[in-house]
Amino acid sequence: MRALSRAPVVAPVLLGLAFLAGCGEKTVVVTGKLALPTTAKIVDTDSVTILFIPTEKDKKVPLAVYAPGDKSFTAKDVAPGKYKISVNIVPYQGMKDSEKRAPMFEGINKQFDRNETKLFYEATADPPQQSITVDLEKGAVTKS
């Protein structure tokens, strides 16, 4: 009977220790530029999604925040490891010309879909801030 009375105390402690053990991995910030094909023109209202998809199944998928003004992006909390980079661009629905502009991005979205992309990047533990260029015209990722 005494062992059962400890279970409510021991279980949260063990769960907390397991959580802390997983939180110790160092992460980095990856910033960069998105180089588009000359045929693709992004406007401020377009939705641009850039994902860092880990090749290891147990890691989270960092989302990069895209700034259309200077075509830059920032992905925070990127754990060291190998990643595929996917890119998806969608014109904002309801905006003038969005239906006409959507076909411009179909090829990009298909080529750089999370299952099809050939863009790869390996984040390292150091430096804590890393900079890359994702060139969709060349289909390449380079360190800046």
C-alpha cells in the first residue's frame, strides 16, 4: 500500500527529469536569403513557407520567418543536424491577380515540396548564428 502512495510523487519527478534531459540540446539560428527564379515575383502579401525538415525522425521541424522586403528569412531553434529545406509560395487569396499569379509558383512548390526537395543543409553546433543562401534557380544551398 505504501508503494502506491509514492507513485503520484515519483511519476511527475521522473517525467520532469526526462523532459529536462531532452531540452539540453544546443540550438542555433539560421538566417539567409531566398533567391528566386527570374520568372517568380513575390509581393508583400504572398505567403512564403520555408521549412527545415530533419533527416532524423525525432527532431522538430523549424519554420523560417520570411521577410519579403529583402527576401531574407530567419529560423530559430535549429538543432545541429542534417535538414532538407522545403519552400512553398502561395499568393494571398482574395488579392487582385492572385488566381493569375498562382501558376507562377506551381513549379517551385512541386520541385521544393517537403517530399521532393533536393535542397539540403547541415546545421552545426557552432557558430550559434549561421547564414545561408537558398537559390531556387540553381537548386542549391550555400553558406554565406
